[in-house]
Amino acid sequence: MTRAARLSLWCLVALAVAAAVVPAMSPQDGQVLADGLVEPLGRDGSGHWHLFGTDRFGRDLVVRILVAARLSLAIGIGGSLLASAVGVAVGAWAGWSRGVVDRVAMALADMLLAIPRLILLLLVAALWQPGAGTVVLVLAVTGWMGVARMIRAEVLGVRELPFVQGATALGSRPARLLWRHVVPNAIGPAIVATTLGVGNAIVLESGLAFLGLGVQPPDPSWGNMIAGGRELIVTAPWIAIAPGLALILTVLATTVIGDALRDHLSGHRVVVLADRA
Amino acid sequence: MHALVRRALDAFLLFWLVVTLTFILVRAAPGDTADLLVPPSASAGDVARARAEFGLDAPLATQYARWVGLVFSGDLGESFALREPVSRILGRTLPVSLWLGTCSLALTFLLGIGVAFWQVRHAGSRLDTAVTSATIAVYAAPSYWVALTLVAVFTYGAARLGFPHWARLPAFGMTDPARIGFSLSSVADLLRHSVLPVAVLTSVGAAGIARYGRSRLLDLLHEDWVRTARAKGLSTRQVHRIHLLWNALPTLVVLLGLALPGVVAGSVFVETVFAWPGMGRAMLSAIASRDYPVVMGVTIAYAFVVIVANLIADLLLPALDPRRRG
């Protein structure tokens, strides 16, 4: 593991721990603390010091960013995991059975890939009730195609290897053979895609929240915090900028970890280009 | 020629599937569309009349056939909210998005590929590592956040730091409302208004291209022909300038197809933050008012742009890479 990847991992762990601990120590989960807008590094009326300042309701931004980290991280990790799970299932099934199933699954994937992911997200998120659960579901529905294609290609290769024939000769049933022997040998790229997908999911989630189609206030997510600061961007820009820095740091960390994982697993560098918000 | 026709047919089929998918998605949404067409105080009769007026009382199969017919005749139906043909709304907003998208895509490529080539020439140096870190960081930034930060710099920052007049770029709108009509100054005005939105889309896009391009170019440098070229006495610079560039071209064309959806989608945020009257904003306001015909129309327009771009990329490939000629 490279130094950068180790550092990134520690950053993420620190963020997760801080998100779990710090808000609990501050009164009312970072709700109103000051009596109004405080600039970064400024002090409020009662003398309390605020690193990133406060928003217009007097809520400390650091605490609020950490509260938002809970939802943003959960949605990012959950959305990416669910998308990969669907992708692995569909891709493995398609590559294993070939024929009609394969054709239908890949046509569906091509079709969903033809619409930019963000537009697809907007379309689906807008038609259903907005909320954290919907966002995770929508991320899965719009994010499984890449993994499915990758797994399918791997399965098509692995199924021709001698050990598959051996397992068949030993009387292994096809379903068992697929899940116990073929998929574990084909899963490497999916693990990398899932890790890189976390950062992507966080960016997309925040984008939806920014447009008012994701996590709804008063539940804080980085996206709706940035949206909340938008009106005051001319007079108090730190409200929108601070949560963005937390988001960038998190996505940066997951990308570095994903890159390291890929170099480790595949031995060569392939960069995946993804739709970003 | 045979492969060409087949590829075009595939693209057409894909487009038809997308048209079908949009119909299914919108139809599967919870709630009765007709309820949205009338004020809450409307009687049952009014709802039924509205339903009939917009053809929502027909069987699903009929509605689907009508929808497909509309799309392929280029009509796309009428907006619920604006009572205006969707095609006219698209005609008004598409050029705005295309202007934004084309400028950004062109600059994205020049910048992204330039940075990638520069990095490959200095591969392994400290500067290379620094630039790689920078591209990952920019790539990690959501475009709307970059946009808001730029707005902050050119409003809040400009006031505090006392920017000179020429550096005070407009942070909102596509044109100055005071300047109407076509003239040299109105073109200059459009360009001035375009700087910030295009810069946002370009920086985020170019970071992705540079990242991808660098790793792809480094892979290419391990190929046998590089060693052959060096062995026959060409300088590193010549190998990079001529051999590498030509061999990387097919990859770059594929990248163009891959990068397009990102730029298209990014324009939704950029149009929102900078208040540009493009397709992305039309989509968002249509979503807010549940204006399904506009939502469907814009989705299809986006998919159309992406499919056509990928088709062009696919057709260009055999011209650039003899191995792909069948």
C-alpha cells in the first residue's frame, strides 16, 4: 500500500470517528449555538470560537459538516455497494448463461448508459419521493451497468479455465460452481469499481441534494449545506465553501485508495472515467 | 460500408429503447398525472376533461404508440405548464447548452491532452506527482461547488480585494439584459459571460481527461514500436510528438465519446448556478412543476446528443486506426 493510500485511509477513519463522536459532545448536534452569522475564525456574542464560522442560523459549520458526514458517507458507501451488488449479480448471470439473458441484460445496460447518469438520476429522483432511501436506490439503479459489463467479461473468460471443467466433473451444480468458483475469481475489478464508486456516489448524492432532489433539510448532507449557502454566496461565501472542502477531501481519499487497490489487484494502471456531477 | 450501416442501425435501435425507457419511467411514477394539470379545487369532471385533453385517458399501448410517433416526427408534444410545444422549448434552450458544451468540450480536450502529454514527458518527476495530485483534487470537486466558489471570488472577493474593472467578470446570466440585438459588443458580452461557466466545466472535465490520458500514454510507451523508434535514433521528443500522438489518437476519440455525458450533465449545475437559460434549467423547472412532456423531451434530447456523439466517434475510429477496418 502506498503512503498516499495509507494517509487517505486514516483521513477517512478520522472523519468517520469525528462524525460519530464530535456532534455528540456539542449541544444539540450542532444546532443553534451562536446568535447569528459568524465569520470563519471569528467569535460569537458569548465568546465561543468557530473554526469555519457559522451559518445564518448560528449553527457551527464544523459540527454541522460532521453531522452531515454521517448521511453523506452512509449514502455514498451504501449506494456504491448496492450498485455493485446488482452489477455483480446481473453481470455474472449474463456471462454465465449467455444467449438471450446476456443479450437482454447488455441491451438494458447500453440503454441506461446512453442517458447521462445525472439526467437519469434527476429523472428517477424527481419522479419518486425525495429522501435518503430513494437516493441510495436511485444510485443503485443508475450505477450497476459498468460493474455488470466488467464482471460479465471476466466471467466469460474465467468459465473457460480448466478448474471450471474440473469442478463440473466433480459434480458441482452450475449455481454453486458460479458463486463459489467463478465469481470469486472474477470479482477483482468489481472491488476497485466499488471503491471508486463511493466517491462518485457521494458527489452525485450531494449534487441531487444541491438541486433539492436528494436529502431534504433539516437533515444535513454536504449537498444541501452547500445549497443552503448559495443565497449568501455573495455576502458569506464560507457557508457554501466549507462543506465542499470536506466533500472534496473525502472523494479525494476514496479515489486514492481505489487507485492503490487497483494497482495492487491488477498490476497495471487503468483509469476509469466516470460521470461526475 | 456494411459495418457503417450496422452501427447506425444499432444507434437507432438504442435511441428507440431510450425513448421507450423514458415512457416507462414516467408512467411508472406514483400519482395521477391528470391531478397535476388542474387546480386543487377542480371537480372530478374537470380532471376528466384535462385527462382527455392531454390524451391521458387512452390505453397505455395507444399512449406509447402516440409518444413514439411524436418523437420520430420531431414534435414531442406540448408542455403541461407552459402550454407550448416541447420542440419549441428545446429549440430555445438547446443552443444555449450546446454553446456551453461545445466550448467546454473543445477546451477540455486541449487542456486535458496538453497536461497529459506534458506529464508523460516529465513522468516520475516531482512536478508530475504534484500535477497528478492536483488533477485528482480537481476531479474530486463537484462542478456546482467550483462554480459557487468562482462566483464568490468574483463577487465577494472582487469587492474585498478590489479587482480592476476588466477582471470583474459577470457571475450571473448569459447576456447583459441592457444589450439586446446582434452586434460586436453583444458578442463580446456573451464571451465575457461565458468565461466563468466554461472555466468550471473545462477544469473539472480536463482533470478527468488528463488523469485518464496520462495513464493511457504511459501504457503506450511500453509498446514495442516505441523501442524500435528509439533504436533507430529518434529523440524522445520526436517519439512523443509524432509516434505517441498518432497512436494515442484512437484513444482520444473514444475519450471524447466518454467525456461528453459528463460535460452535458455538468451543464445542468453550471446553468443552475450561473442562471443560464439552457436545457438543464428547463429540465429542473419542469421537474419542479411535474411537467412530464418537457422532462421526457429534454431527457431524450440529452440521450440523442450522447448517442450521436458516440456514433461519430465510432465512425471516426476506423479512419484513425487501420486495425479497426473490417
